[in-house]
Amino acid sequence: MNAIFGFSFGGSQKYGPGAANRALGRRIDEVAYKYPKDFVVVQSPLEQCVTIAPDFVIPLEKYINSEEVIKRALDIFQENDLGKIRLVAHPFLHRIQCMRLLRRYGFDVEIVPTGWVPFDQHSDGWWTRGPLRLIAYAILTLFGLHGLGYRESAQ
């Protein structure tokens, strides 16, 4: 069986999933309708942005990087003997990183074209608010600084 794997991008506890996740959710819906037998896995808050019912949601209690998202999905992938992964992720830097990580874990990855996906101006993660910020964040991750400056819940 194949899978559709949607990685979230941005979002805010105050403002909700955000424009990027809504755009990615629409694309996940389109792909899921095209491949109705595919197993659908999404990272929260994408489950709020799709009309289909995902087979598995990776919950988001706090910031986790893309590799941790994959690690949390590994058991469900193995339990369901999933083959090819149709990857839905933000096209600017994020998608290529997710593809590399999935391939490192041994998965056959098909990139799903998303078209233009906006950045999220209200995101709790400063790096998802614009392209220059994402480039700066990518440089920081080279030094192991994942999630630096993530806006935590005020609750």
C-alpha cells in the first residue's frame, strides 16, 4: 500500500493552522481523492485543513522537527506495510528536507507538486513566516539548533 504524508508548515495556537497549512490541506485532499486507497498520514494541525479523514495524525504538543515527525510515523508505516510515500510539504526548502529524510529511512518518495504555498505570517515558528527567515533557520539547523525561538503557549 502507498501513503500520502502531509507535513505541516507554520500554524499558531492563537490564529489556528494558518494559510500554508490550509493550502497544503487542499492539496492533500486532491491527492487523496485521486488515490483513495492510499493510507493518509498528516502532521497536526493539517487534520483541521483536510476534508478527508486521515488514517493517522501525528499530534503536536510542542515543536518537533521534521525528522521527529518521521520517527513518530515509523511504527504505523511498518504496521501497514507502506511502500511509496507521496510527500506533501511546503515547496520552499521544507519539501526537499522531508524528501531527504524519508529516503534516509529507506522510503521510496514521490514528490507531490503543490504549486505556490504561502508563508504563515502569524506562525509560532518565526522561520515559517517568510523565505529569508527559513533560510536563516536552515543555517541554524546545520549547527543543531532546531526550534530555536519557537513561541510556546501562554497557557
